[in-house]
Amino acid sequence: MDMSSREIRLPLNEVVAVLQDLNEFVVSLDQLGSRQAFGTADDHTVGKFVADWDVARGLSRARRVISVALDAQLSEEENAEIDALCDQGRFYGTHSASSTPTDQSS
């Protein structure tokens, strides 16, 4: 399937809600990363943010909004192809993604 020119429609209110969540997560994680770099935050602080702000729920909602739109607007075969592509992603805790990336610039 050629996905380069395909368009999917989403309800604007759902897009705005997803963007609000993503913006909060991205800005907050960036600020936490800066605090870690300066030694004023640690892994516990990041974990507390992820738990307290229910980041998993927000990201799950974003995935659901997109998935519902895809399911409604694409064929079963097209959705299966997208699912297969998504299954190729990197997942924390799996063998290939659990290793810590190294800084190649050193």
C-alpha cells in the first residue's frame, strides 16, 4: 500500500485532545531531562511523573484515536499491513530494545 499520499480524517476535538496530552508530555519530559542533566532530578523523578500524570493512559488514548480512524477508513488488508509495520517497532524490555544506547560521538 502506498501510504505517502493517503489521508485519514480525524474529529478535530479528538486531535486537539491528543495534541494537548502530547504537548504536556513532551514539554514535561524535556524539562525533566534538563533537570537530570543538571543533577536536580533522577530516575525516580521521571518515574513519578510518568505514574502521576498517567502518561500511559494519555498515549494509549492517542493510539486509540488514530486506530479508530484507520479502522473506519481503511480496508481490513490495509489495517493488517499497518499493524504488521507497528509490530516491527522497538519495545522497552524486549531483547533488541532493552540495551542502553551508547553515545557514538565519544
